[in-house]
Amino acid sequence: MASVVSVREHQVKSSIAPAEEQHTTPFQNEVDMQALEGVSDKIDELNVIKADMKKSGAEKDKKQFRRYGEAKDHVKIFYTEQHLKQTVEYNITARQVFANREPGKMPVMTAAKLLDKYVDQSDPDTQVGQLEHLFQTSEAARLAGRPDWYVVTGFVHDLGKLWGLMGAQGQWDTVGDTFIVGAEYSKRIELYESLKDNPDFNDPRYNTKYGIYSPGCGLDNVMMSWGHDEFLYQVLKDQSTLPPEALAMIRYHSFYPWHRENEYSHFENDHDRAMKPWVQDFNQFDLYSKSDSPPDVEKLTPMYEKMLAKYFPAEVNFGALLNRPTSSSSSSSNSSLSETA
């Protein structure tokens, strides 16, 4: 039986070639954020459809079946690339890049506004901007009577897409469903067959049920595929007063094989089992609020800034943006970036 291997331990033990011998793609300066949001929205659409298909026959919208095939075709290229490149080696590299990123502080509201300016409003598949989606998610939770910390979590849950302006190689390491690397892949992962092209698929270190981990080791002791969820969790775990439930909702809201399909239970510990219902509850606000009426962003912003102040410092060190926006929408007094430690 394998022993528990932490991410840090595995960084030391893994047989990664020196930097000059590696054949990884250099990190790009910036992801096309408009295209990223388009792919992200299509992935969300697919997850909504899959959730609806789990309903009883009387509840199912028959139109969803036709849309499912359409959406699946649209995201096939994305998942093919993601599944090819989300290796253990890449995930160790991404965490090293994150740990060594240049400091760059900004208010949480500024981070949300920076993401919003990149949405292509002319694209029929991305009519809802990022800021609007964050307000829709959080407002749905607030109107459902969830506590302030939960509402705030809804507002910040996708801010990890800032990774697309930092060290991301592309869309594949920023958005999309997440899964565990370093162990056998769940067959319930979307487009599972494409994972067979991943070098780790046939690597005896990583292709067994437990891989480099041990039964019941806990999700804190496995490596999740890197993306906006893991990025934001790593940013906020030491820079907020959000409760553990909120951090789990941030870290695992895209981990559909776990919270929807009940896979990877062999890695769960008591803490994970306690957090799972919170992640599952949050999913309804993340997915189904997109069809709600557009929120009044200007009216809601002051109230949310007060709520954010309860759980975050005035500025959060997300990291330095490699290509800082220069438009008037991001250069106002309330959107300035402080790139100090």
C-alpha cells in the first residue's frame, strides 16, 4: 500500500528532468480572455445539461438532449488539450510558478472588474460578463438566505481566472472541470477517452487506484489539476477569514467527478465528507443563476464592498499581471493595482 505523498514531497521525489531538458511549453504572457470566457461558458452549459439529465423523466426538458450533443462537440477540443497536458509534471511546474510569482496586490472588487472587461459582449455564447455572473451567483445565494460568508464566496469563486493574466499556458490550465492527477483517472471524467493520450495514463507510478497517494489520505494531500479553482484557493487560504466550507467551495466547485458523480471517495477523509454537501449546495447557485435577470451592478457594489471587507484585507496579493490593462475602466482610482509585497 502506498504511503501518503504530499505535493511538496512529490516535488522532491519525482523524476523530473532539469529545466533545460524538459519539453514543456513556455508559459505565455497572457491568455485570450475573451476566448477563455467563451469556453468557460460552454463548459458551464454542458454541466447544466448533465445535471438536468439526472432528473426524473417527468422533470427533464427534452430539448436538453439535443443541446447536450451540441455542447459536447463544442468543448471536445478543449478537453482533448486539457487531458493531454494536465500531467503530474505540469502540475508541479504550475505550483512552482505560482509560488514564485511576482507580488501584485489589488482589492477584490478590482479583480472582478479586471476580469469583466475581457468578455466579448458581441459573442452570443458569452452575453453574461464575468462580473455579472459573480453578482448573479452571490445574489442567488443571498436571496436564498445563505449567510454572508457564503454570499461572499459566491462573489469571489471565479476570480482565479486572473491566472489567465499571469502564468497560464492557455485555456486548458485555467478553466474546465478538475480531477486528481497522480492516480488512476475516474471514468466519469468528461471525455474520459482523451485522457489516454496523457503520458501519465500508462505511467505505473500514476495509473493505479491510489497512485502516489494512500487510502483516505484526504483531498488536501492530493494534487488537483491546476486551474482557476486551485489558484484562487492557494491565494485566499492565508489571505481571508473565510471558513473551511467556503474554501472547499472555491477549491472543488469544478471537481464534478467528486461532488456530482461521487468518484474518488477512496481518498476522502472525515473533513472532505463534511465539506462535500457544501460544495454540492453551492453548485446550484453557480450553474443555474446565469439565466436570472441581470443584477444592478452599480447598486449592489457598495453593499458587496462592505461584505468583502469582513473577510478580506483592503488588498489581496493575487500576483502581478503580466499584461496590465490600460483602458479607462481599469485605471480609475478604485481600480489601481499596488504591485508591492
